[in-house]
Amino acid sequence: MVRGANPPLRLGVAGLGRAFMLMLPTLTSDARIRLVAAADPRAEARAQFERDFGGRSHATVDALCADRDVDVVYVATPHQFHAQHALAAAACGKHMLVEKPMAVTLDECAAMIDAARCAGVLLVVGHSHSYDAPYLRTREIIASGRYGDLRMVTALNFTDFLYRPRRPEELDTAQGGGVVFSQAAHQVDLVRLLAGGRVTSVRAQTGAWDPARRTEGAYGALLSFANGAFASLTYSGYAHFDSDELCGWIGELGHAKDPSRHGAARSALSTRMTPAEEAALKDTRTYGRAVATSDAPVAHNHFGMVIASCDRADLRPLPNGVMIYDDGASQLDRISPPEIPRGEVIDELYGAIVHGRRPVHSGEWAMATHEVCLSILTSARSGQEMALEHQVGVDAQS
């Protein structure tokens, strides 16, 4: 437990890469967080951290976890290292905020949960888009029973994900690459939030259609839930249609988007670029080389088009609220733009550590989401419907 009367959480960052860049506006804007230490193998990133925050930097995650000034370790390293670094944090008695996906295998997820439990520390997984205020508001409306039971969820997202600069392992499914690990982790998480959490079965197909980028770039899945609801999920990262068009050209991070830049991701990748050159291009977007945006978001984060169908209304979370289409009219339940982008992550983390509130996005919750993601891959390969075993409900987490 953190010392003192509601002090800021002293955060140590494991990995100063792209995930950290995306969370940086949150971590620097929220008074409940103080950045005190970081670990990264790149000397220039460590030096930049020391200049920006006056904190200590470490060459290894083990050294960061042993830092006595750190209360919470934010694990933002590549997917394949999440379990190793979470176990190191737990061994040093540190609470953990772990980026999605939680890990690569279910055994790794279970080991992380066990380590946190044995050490008496908290494990929270995020950011995922199920933290976003419009989805949380939609869940509140569903749980109120105002429009009857939830029956169906439709989720669709078309992006340029596969053509953003990637390291080689991000194009290797065995190492946690591809859209199922990186993007289904968002879509499945938010759909589980809306539909109550407990998925009973998954049937899916995946697409890997670019010989130069052999990992999965698309998927479609049908999820059945214990409460009788079902959900259809569609995702494509092949950089053709952009579903932000359906969200008023508000991008995933809540900023206004220029539709005239269609195709920019594909054109930025030269067909003659080697894997090493592409990894270097991605490195230009990481901390110590890139500049974090200082523009305030005009709306909330989102993850494409989502429609939750209840007995007496369809609910559509949008970047600025929730559209409610009931029996006789439609109206927007408006949500003001965020004062702190992704502040809901800190709400949950701080509430769990300082106030003892059980987090929704616990290790058990994230493991259940990861089980669905792995089942998408297995169903697509086998042609079989997959039964699930490690699911937890929303109510069990709150």
C-alpha cells in the first residue's frame, strides 16, 4: 500500500516505446501519478527520461523493479516480455499496470495472476478500449435494465494497423504479432464488458492476405455469452476502408482525422524496405526520438463502430457520447471531452491501490479476454467452435 494520505502513485515505466508514448499524455496530466523511474535498453531514451522527469533510469527491467522509490511498475515492453517483467515486478513487491495483451499464452497469464496473489500486490491490465468513457456509459445503461436485456453486440473496425511500421516479431503470430493479439485484445475486451463478460463459445475465421506480411491482418468472430447474448466481431487492418468515417472522422485516440491522408500508412512503407529498416522506422516513433502530441483530444478514444442491441433500444457508443435509438426516437447521451486522455485507467489503478476498490481489468479479466483471442486463432485454424473455460463476469470484478 502506498504511504501517506492519498499521495501520488510513484510509477516506474518498463519500456519507453510506442505504448509509453500513447500513455504519456495521461501519465503527465494526472496528479495521481508521478513518473519516478524507467527502464529501456536505449541510452538516448533513458537520458531523455531523466531530462524530462528528473527520475532515475535503468538499463534493465530487473533493476527498475528493485528501485525502492517505485510503487507501481507499468509494463509497456513488447508482448513476449510481459510475463517475465510482471513476474519480476511481483517478486519485488510492486503493483503492476500491464499493457494489453496481458501475455502470449494462458500459462503466462496464470503465472502472472499467481505471482501477484502470492506477493499481495495488484495486477491491472490496460489500456484497452473497454476503459473508454462511452463504453463504460453504455455498460451502465445496459446494467440499469432501462431498455430490457442486451441481446446482441455488433462490433466493426477497419484500420491501417498492418501497415504501420513494425518490428519483425510484430509480424510473427507465434511471438504475439498480428491483429488478433494486438487489436482483438481491445475489441473482445469492450464487447465482453458490454455483454457481461462470460463468453461460452467462439467460432472465427482469420485472414492473412499479404505475402509480405504473413501474420493475421483480419478476423471475423461470433461470440456466445452465458446470459444468452451474442456478439459479432469484424476487424481489418489492411488499410483500405477506414471505419473512422463512421465516427465523424474522429480517430481512435480522440483527435480529428484528415480523410485526405487515406493510404498514407501504405505509402510510407517502401517495398524495398528491409525488416531492419522498418524496425528503425518504427523506432523513430518511440520515446527519445519522437515528440508526443500536445494537442488535447476533441473527444474520447474509441474502437470503431459498436452497436449494443437491447429489447427496446439500440445503443451506439460514439466518441462524444452514446446514441440511444429506442422505440420512438433517437437521442445522444452526451459525454464531455476528457480532461485527461485515458484518465479512466488511472481512476481504476488508483482506486484499486489507494482505496481498495476491486479493479474491473484484473488479471483474471484480462486472462479471460486473452482466452477468447487465442480461441479466435484456434477456431480459424481448426474450423471448429471453441468452448471456453477461464471466463469471469463483469459483476465479479467490481
